[in-house]
Amino acid sequence: MSNNSILSNSDKLLLAAIDLIASKGYKGVTTQEIATAAGLSEKTLFRQFGSKQNLLESAFDRFHYSEEMTKLFNEKLIWDLQTDLSLISRTYHQIMNRNRKMIMISFKEVDNLPGFHERTIKHPRQFMEILTNYFTVMFEKGKLIETNPELQAYSFISMNYGTFLNNLEKGELFPTLSLEAFITESVKTFTRALTP
């Protein structure tokens, strides 16, 4: 979202909040600073969000991945395990990498804001629910072995989340392993293990 002139006032405020809170911390940023960075008045911020915490929580709801992943599951899957898991994994990493600042905020600020943790975990829980449903339907179609779909969804998400965390900071723990190679190999392994 590079062209600030086509963004709504809400999105300008949300993006300014993410940038400033990621660099200065939640307590280190004022609502006036956020509004100024967005090119708007503090009054507009309060009119639209009511508080700095509501603004940050709205940013998580607006830009996190559950809505995009739901759309992907509803519109783009072809019910081929390897193809679908590859698409799911690539999309997950695209979204998570795009939202690096928000993820860092969630780690740093989880203990500083009442109710924030509950708000941030709703996205992984929704993702797990739709992936569990996908595995259940794949079993019903005869395209998946009999297994615990919730545990398979948890395993797949945990594997991808762990890889994202490895690359979250600039110093990668395993610099010789590319994300693309990880996606390709891990999806092949899942597909081999779960295909009847």
C-alpha cells in the first residue's frame, strides 16, 4: 500500500499506528503522533477508533490473515492435496511476511494491553478451524487417509509458523535453507503421509 492518497482515513491511521508502535512501542507513541503521521487530526483518530488500543486492535483485525485465508479456502482450492497445501503455505508466508511489524508488536505488547492476547490469537484459531475442515472434507472425498484432522491442521500450521519465526529477525538461523525449498519439501512430505 504505497500510495497514501488512495487509502481511506481509517487505513492511513491503522498503517501509521503499526509503523510507529513497531518502532517505538505502544507506550512510546501518542495518538497525536499517529494522527500526524497519517496526515490527519487526532480528533479524526478518536472519532473513528475511540482509543489507541482500539486502533491497534482494529489494525490486527484489518490486516491479519484470517479474512484472506478464508477467501482462499472458499475460492481457490482445487481439492488436490499437494496443490492446495502449496498454495496455503505460500499464501500464509506472504501474509505473515507482509505483516511482520504487526507480529513483532504482538510479541512485545501482549502483556501491556488487557485483552490484546485474546484478540491476536483469534486469527490462528480461525485458520486452524478452516484447515481442519479442509482435511475433514478431503477425507470424506477419499483423498486423505483416516487421521485426526485437527492434529494435522495444527502440525501444518506449527511447521509453517516455526519457519516464519526463524526468518522473523534479520539473522536467519538456517540461512542455507530457502523458504521455497521448505514449502516444496514440507508439502511433499505431508502429501505422501496423508494420501491414501
